[in-house]
Amino acid sequence: MQWRNMSENGKQTTIALENNTWEIIDTVSKNNWHKWAVSKLESRPAGATKAGWLRNAAIDECNKLLVN
């Protein structure tokens, strides 16, 4: 498990994800994980956790790479 701090809408938050999930995010974001995460969190529905939403977004990105 790895924790990363980020700022979203002027508020500090910590996101905890599995190491391999962060590796996927670092790869698909071209090592600009913060910008990628903020953009993905903009579409987070009410009730979805930030970590869960980012995990699903990372899996979606991975699936897109496998299909193409």
C-alpha cells in the first residue's frame, strides 16, 4: 500500500492505493499522476470513494491499452 498526498479544489487529501495501481497510474499519466488524478476525480459520482474511483479509472486505462 502506498499513500500520496494531493490537493483537490484547494483541499489536501491523502489517497491510499496498492503499489501496482500507482505503477499503472504513473505509466498512463506519463508520471504526472497528480494532474491525471484530479482530472479523473472531476467525474467521480456521489458516494464513490476517491481511492476506489481512481483504482477503477486505472483499470479502465489498462484495459484500453490492452484492446489497442
